[in-house]
Amino acid sequence: MTMYGAIQEMIDKFHRKVEKDEKVRSKLEGVVKTINIDLKEEQYSLRLDNAQIHDYKEGMIENADIIFTSTPDNLQAMIDGTLRPMKAYITRKFTVKGKLEDVMHLKNLF
């Protein structure tokens, strides 16, 4: 089983959140960032563009703005809520590379 569907569900949830929450939408207006999700045996990429996720697909984008690295199990635990993102970060269950300003946009995805 791959994480493709679980990530798609997160994207769909993000779109519903942006649609309903003007504050989140305004924070992301005009923001364009590329994101790679490296889960070791699975790799995905997407583009955040003006408060919408586009081009979600398998594979990595060259020179992505943000690179999220973890494992399928740890990402699923964060999605399920059994692993809190801050604890996962502190215990190095995931890493994020990118400019701090860019990385801060990721919190809107969860």
C-alpha cells in the first residue's frame, strides 16, 4: 500500500480548509512553492500556487523549494494523529529542508 491516496486526502482537506478560512487563504495568496515528499521507497511532488495544490504526482521535482523526508509509517501516524508533528520533528522522525519562511507554509497543510 502506498501513501499516494493518504496524501491526496490531505490535499483535499487542505483545499476545503482554504475555501472556508479566509485567514489561511490570505496567508497563502501569491505564494508559489514546490514541495518534494521523500518517503524513501515512495517519492511525490506538488506545487503550492496561490493557496491551491497543483501537479501532485509520483516522483521528485528538481530544485524543489521544500523537501520533506520521512517514512510511510511516520507520515501515516502524523496523519492519523498518533504522532504529533512537533514530537516527530524533535525525534527526527521527519526532516524538512528549505528556507524557514518556505517551511512555515507547510503548517497550513496539516
